[in-house]
Amino acid sequence: MRYSKLIGKTKRQKMQTSNAVSHQLLLKAGFITPVAAGIYSFLPLGFRVLEKVDHIIKEELEKRGVQHLIMPFVHPAALWKESGRFGKMKRILAVFKAQHGGEYLLAPTHEETVTDIARKFVISYKDLPCIVNQNQWKYRDEIRVNAGLLRTREFLMQDAYSFDIDEKGLEESFALISDAYKAIFLKMGFETVVVKADSGAIGGSGSEEFMVLSSAGEDKIIVCDSCQYKANLETAESISPSYPQEKDIKLMRAVLGKGIIGVEELAKFLNIPIYQTTKTLLYQVDNQVIAVCVRGEYQINETKLHNYLKCTILALASEDTVKKLTKAKVGYAGPVGLPKNIKIIWDLTTKDRINFEAGANKTDYHNLNVNFDRDVTKPEEFIDVRLIKSGENCIKCKKGKIKELNTIELGHVFKLGTIYSEAMAANFIDKKGKSKPIVMGCYGIGMTRILSAAIEQHHDDKGIMWPKEIAPFLVQLISLSGGEKNAEKLYHKLMEKNIEVLWDDRDESAGVKFADADLIGIPIRLVVSNKTGDKVELKYRNKKDIQLYSESRLLEILK
């Protein structure tokens, strides 16, 4: 490819968009261009990287017997209503009505469509096991899109689906695809961390994420410094510190603390430790309101709460609802005196406390010396609904300390079980002639996200440093004054040997061409000029040294 003819040249100015380094570089180097918020066109350089990613994924999956297909980007809403997810995921669905009638949506994922295929073509146990895959576009109407390709509305995704006769078969399929993912990411130049994760709106009995460490990542994981425990922050557990409690139960009293809401300020004002304070938040859960209480130093983990409640809707109660139920401004809710129909969920950290603080359900007032059984009913069980903190003891080995790391999620694998096959009547006939639901799994890689993740891990202050396997070209050829004819000859020889080459044939200075080569990040730079004579200058993007080679020797190196 001649750079002079390339659509999508480099740009000099800083892009006023995302703070993510990868996004700045993708825009400046001419790999992508924005169309709308969270929607991008992939220019020739970006498309070539996507093609490399696509090839690696398909190659590794085909080695393991996975079949490729393609499913539509537009789905009838009826399929999603049949599975029960139309209402649950409506917040991110792009729904529209066709002119001829009928309700449709842009695919955020393809579980419904692939289950529809399975119920049409999987008849008996003889058709199983089976794994199918597609690399297809998705659309999710995300509220926040501010990290370039790391968080978009439209994205390219690899999604595979497994079909088995039982849980044992699912475990085997799950292990097979997990193994493929490790090979895929390794080939692309990533070192991944596999962590236990939440299944979210996809559902199922369990899931794992493939993460890469990055300060630009929005996903947080927890790792233990002593054992192999790793988990997504949303699902992570730890041992919270326990503190000594007073022996004598004191009389509960309401204390005026005008305008004091924050736990640190409150603890200081009341002259009590923070762990004796209580956060009480009211949530709208489907058609009812509940209260959740955690120890003051913690935040509520809404993923854990959602999984415990198994609800469709979970959101903080509105200000009007809080005022109506507590008779107070937001920030003064507490468990004592709430309406009897309000269920209270107590976090594990609130267990065994004596004389603790809680909101008084009265503006500017706080109850001191609250106790279970006397002032508020002690729950039958305490539930883990807190967001854990770095530095706490590991739940697995008990002695190690956990720490929080920023990561980018590259892949996610799910054990779906029979939630979709049961909802959509995707059954098979077993050896005994009995009809049973197909046991399913699903497995996804964010393909467009890989471009940003690779750059976050492979760049310097000059630009991108693409791993060889996913670089748009292997070689960037630069011709300088006096080297044009030799460069053109070398260009054609490289193409004859199927060596991917981008030739910068522009009438620009050496400084401009070198800066652009560093920005674009192609692994090997070749320079031909009057100074190199009949030799060629070779430099690897990730190294400083420069070597001179004869043309014949160079072609041997590049084979």
C-alpha cells in the first residue's frame, strides 16, 4: 500500500476527546474516525488490525472444532420478549418499529437468536455437543461513552455458543473455549488475568472474565498477595476487620447534628469510631422499596444486592420516595421507625454490633446506641452486600491481603445452563427418548476493544508499538531523497513475497516521515535513501538500534 493513497493520514493536533492514550493515538494515527458518540468508522489501517484479530480468533476456534455462522444484526422484539430479557435490558436496547409493522431491535447480544437456531436444528442427543461462533456487530445504547473504543455503543464482538446434553458437557465446552481464549490473547501479545465475575444481564450459573492490567481500564479486580484468589470487584469477597464492642447496652437517644451527613464528619461529631456508624439507603426494587444497611466505612455493592434479590429493577429510591417514607431529607434514613412494610437488608459487617449509630428518620438527627432486638428487629440472616476494600484479608487463604487493580475486560465466558433453552423451548430427545432442555454456554471477546487495549499496553511517547501479529502491516518502507527508485523496486519485491508493506512515498521531510512511522507503530521500519546506497536501513519500532542490510539479506530476515 502506498501511503500517499491511503485514506486516513496522521494528524498533528491533539484530539479533544477521551483522556485514554489509546484513543488519542488511534485518532491521530488515522485508524478510526468518529461518526457519533460511541460510534466509529474504521479507516483502512484500523480495518486491517480488525482483520488480523478476526483471523486469529477464527483460526484458534477452528482448531477446536468450532463452526462459524453469521446471525442478523436486527432482531424481532418478540424473541427477546420470549426469553424475558426485553424488559430487563430495555435501558440499553435500541428498539424501532418497521414501516410494514412489527417491533425490532439492534442486537446487543445474540443468545435469543442462537437459541432459536438450536430449537430448529438440534433434534436429539446425536446432534450434541455443538459449538458455533460468529464475529458480528452489536449495539448497546450505553449512557456513558467516554473512553474511545474501550466503551462504545456500536462494537464488533466475537460470540460463541455451546450446546450440550448436561452440565458435564458444559464444563468441557467451557474449558475448551477458555483454553482457546488463552491462546488467542497470548498470540495477540496480551498477558491476561482470569477472574471470577458476575453474569449480569446475560445470566447463568457462573462466569469468568479475561482481563489485562491497565491504568486506563474501568473494570477493577481484586487479587490476593499470598494465594491465587482473583475476582472482579463486583463479586469479590474479603474478611472485613472486626472491632471490640461495648459490653453494656446503653439507652438509645437522638442527637442533633445539623447538616451532618458524611460518615467521617459524623463520627468525629459524635466522638465514635466510623465502624459504629451505619449507612442506610433506600432502593426501588421492582414494585417495592427496601432499605439496605452497611457499616459506615463501606459502600453498597449493587451487583451483589441485585444477585441476592434476583430482581429486574434495582435503583436508588427517588428523593420524593425517601422523604415520604422517612419523613426526612435524604441522608437521614435509618432502620428504626421505618414503615413495617419496608424490608431491611443488613450487611454482614453490621452483625454483632452493640450501641451503633443510625439515621433517625428525622432531618438533622442521628440515633445513638441502637441495638438489635430492643430497637430494631435482628434479621434471620446477614447478607454480604458491601463493596470490599483493598488491604482486607483474603477470603480464601485468610492471611493474605487483597489489593485493587485497574483492568480492561477483553473476554467473558458464561455457563448459561438452561435459562434460555427452558424459556424458549429449545429441547432435545435424550437416549431414553425423553425431552430435555439443551444446556448452553456463551463466550465473547470485544474485538474492537482489542485495538485500544493493545495500544494501552504497547505505546511510548512517540506513538503506537503494535504487536507483530495484529499490526496493520509488518513493514513500513520510507523513501528519502535519492532513494525513490530503489524503494519502489524493494516495494514490489516485498509484495511479491507476500510481505505486508506500507510505503511512505510522499514528498515530505525525513522528520515528518519518521514521526509518522513512530506514531502509526508498524513493527519494522525500512529506510532507503542516497545515504544507504545499495543497502537498506532496518529499525524495529520497539528497539533503538539501526542496522544496514543488503537487499537479499533483508528479504531473508523478513520471510
